[in-house]
Amino acid sequence: MILTTKDLRYTFQNGEIINFPDVELDVGKKILVVGYSGSGKTTLLNLIAGALKVQQGEISLAGRDYSFLSSGQLDKVRADNIGYIFQTLNLIPFLSVIE
């Protein structure tokens, strides 16, 4: 498996808790993440991408558990292994794509 998650749970500052189903994704396969607004789709993607720190559970990429890594180590994993396209582009309006 290229990506696995197990027993992921995230608690927001307001006390809301989201428990995520386990994910297993093999090389060349795709998954579709669907749900109502506020159901945790973006939170799950941010956890997988390392943009949010795992509070409970495990995430493994290519067999390596990275749920316990520091922020700097997560930055390296993300830079080397994860492509991420945001729903909102948040581009800097005065720069071109090349800049």
C-alpha cells in the first residue's frame, strides 16, 4: 500500500470530534472523498498531506509511519512525496504563475 490511515481521529478547538474511516490506497489507484459540508473532508486531506498534525491514529506513506513526525519533518515528507491542489487557489494577484 502506498497510503494507509488507521484509527484517525481529530478534535477541534470547539470540542467537535471527527473519527475517520481507515483508508488503504495502492499505487495507481484513486479514491473519492465525499461528504456534506463540515463532515471532515478537508481535515482528512490536511492530515494526510501533513498540513495538520495527527492527534490520534496513524498515517503511513510508502510503509513509513509519519504521524509522529515534527512539523519540520512533515514539511520534508510533504515536499518530497505529496502533491496538493487546494480547492481555493489563494494566488498572489500581482504575480504570474511562473513568478
